[in-house]
Amino acid sequence: MPPRVLSGMRPSGKLHLGHYHGVLENWLKLQKQYECFFFAADWHALTTEYADPKEIRENTWEMVVDWLAVGIDPEVSTVFVQSSIKEHAELFVLLSMITPLGWLERNPTYKEQLKEITGKDLHTFGFLGYPVLQTADIIIYKAQKVPVGIDQVPHVELSREITRRFNYFYGELFPEPETLLTDAPKVLGTDGRKMSKAYNNAVYLSDPPDVVKKKILTMMTDPARKRRQDPGNPDICPLFLTFHKFYSDEKTIAWVRKGCTTAGIGCIECKQSVIPKVLERLKPIQEKREELSKDRERIWSVLKEGSRRAGAVAEKTILDVRKAMALE
Ligand code: TRP
Ligand code: SF4
């Protein structure tokens, strides 16, 4: 058997190019090599959205449509929703018994988010326990590899520690999960900041061609190029770093570099050269999305089948856990 890979994403709705280049392209590669489990972490979404949860389900649907549209194949990978597998919750309870509070309180991601996310009260038991639930997600499938971005590394590190502690108390039941660090390329939004739904600067996989065009044409460039005759620097230009980098061939890149630094081309011309490439890449994704969206129930039945497969594994693991902890 190839090693088992597991990863989750909190349902945030329609996905953008940041998700695509940062996460999904990597999942597509992994899907070819490993046995993969991909799930929508709707309980994790509740840790921050508990006061207004009504969008989580719709967001789950939109996110999973995008997964399938880019080529995550539910016949090959197991695709499911976290809350449909109750064994994650049971294991979460059991792991919470052995997880020292200090480990959670010291978690840098936790401390940072408490500071950064304003307008929500995150001083809850659930939010503190976020990495414990994440550990349950991983080890309930005995996953060996966990592909995540750099921001999630402390969480997986905690998962390893909790797993080690479990194995120490109750016997070597679980492999220690390893991080598969995705060197997530920085994808910048139209305003030059990191592409994010929250910043309202994202280009979505589902944006129609005219919207994509407009977003690119109004995207920030090197601010030094105030006038057409001012030379610029592609290496600090958000448009270049995000679009030409992912979509242009070497010849075009050389043309941009020369034209930009000598003011030989204008930004509009530069942008126009990459637009068709972006549209070309999005076209098959959008066609697939369109087809999948025709029958809304289809996505839910794909997820049901995924739950059936995931559930079979989780059930087996939880039996072993109960035995190991003298509950059965
Ligand atoms: N915390 C992850 C994120 O926000 C999502 C997640 C939940 C996850 N459970 C997981 C990722 C288990 C990997 C493994 O991106
Ligand atoms: Fe950016 Fe292209 Fe304008 Fe240079 S010419 S600043 S690379 S958009």
C-alpha cells in the first residue's frame, strides 16, 4: 500500500487562485502517488464561525465543487465532510484527556490568531482545542503524511506530540504523522496583498472570463510605473509575481522583463499578454464546474460515498482505541 495522505480545508466557499496554486495543484499531484483522504473541516469552521454558522453548509458545497472541478477524483481519493464521521469527535474527546493545556496555550498559531482575528470572541474551549481535533482527524485514518502550508506546521507538530503521548500511555497504535510541507507559492491579490477572500482581492476559479479580465486589468503593478515612460521592476510587481509567474512561458517572461525595465511596454499591454493564458487554464475547470452544478445532489452523494469509505476506516480505528484505553 502507498502511504496514506490526509488533508483538510475549512469550508470557505468558492475557491480562488491562491487555493489553486497553493493547495489544490499539490493535492492533484499527491492523488497520483498516494492513497489520499481529503475532507471539508466543517467542525473546524465552527471554532470561529459558531455565532453565525448558516453559511458553512453552502460553503462546503461550493468548495467541494471546486475540488472536483480542478480534478480531485472521488473515485481515486476519498472525499468527505468531517462532521459526517462521528469517530473524529469521539477520538477528540479521548485525546483531550491526555493533551496538556500548556501545549495548546503555547501554540504560536493560536496566539497569533487570538490577536489577529478581531470581532469574534475566540476565547472558547473549542478554539483552544482546534489542534486536538485536527490530531483526531489525522490519526483516525492512521495517516502518515499531512500536506499543509507553513501556517499549519505548528499544528501538525502538536499532532505528533499528542500521538506520541497516546502511544506512550496506551501502546503503539498510531504512526506519527509527518508534515509534507507544500512550499506554497505566494499568490497575490489585485491589491498586491496576499490573495484572500477576507481582503476582497481574489480571482475565483468560478469568475466568468469578463470578470477575470477586469480584475487583471485593474490589478496593482509596480507603483514606480506611474507613467508609461517610467521603467519598472517585475520582481516587485504583484501582477508579474502572480500571473506571469504561473501562466507565461519563458519567452513571454523575457519579453516582459525587458519591456518593463526599459519602459518598452506598458502595463496594460503586459497584462493583456497574460489574460488569454489564464482564461485558457480556467476554461476546463469552469466547464466541469458547470456540469457538476447542474445536479446539486450529485455533490452530496459523492460526499456520502466518501463518508462510507472514510467511516469504514474510522470505525475500525476507534474500536482499537477503545480497547487500548480499556473502554471495551
Ligand atoms: N486546520 C486546517 C486549515 O485550516 C484544516 C484541517 C483540519 C486539517 N483538520 C486537518 C489539515 C487535518 C490537515 C489535516 O487549513
Ligand atoms: Fe508589472 Fe508588467 Fe507593468 Fe512591469 S509592465 S510593472 S511587470 S504589469
